[in-house]
Amino acid sequence: MSHERIGDREARDYVAYLLRLWRETSGGSSRWRASLQDPHSGERIGFGSLEELFDSLLRETGSLPERNGRELRSCGETTGQR
């Protein structure tokens, strides 16, 4: 499997995640939330919107550079949520 450097990280040719999506409704409005879980390590990253999820996936694949050297914020663990 080949790897290439993207900033200070490596891009991989294959990445696997368990994707969870759920809709939260509050005050008559709703928004989608998401989490990605690494099936090997069990690490889970939460996203407050689909846009945050998509930005993270684009960075992971080398399609979107990091913003000013910073990662987008994670919305924390999703343990106990769907």
C-alpha cells in the first residue's frame, strides 16, 4: 500500500470507517450529526454537521488542505448516542 505526505500527515490508498448519521431536532429545526469510528482502534470522532464530516474526509484523502495548519474542531465523543 502506498502513502504520500500531506502536510505533516500521510495519505493512504485505503481507509475504513464505520459511519453513523443521525438527525437531532430542537425548537422546530433539525440538523444532521455524524461520527466516524476506526474499526481497528475503536477511536471515534464526532461531527456537528455534515459539512464538518465532508471537510474531514476531503482532508483525509488529500483533496482539501488543512485550514491554516489547524484541524476542524471535533464535536467530541458520541458514546451513548445512536
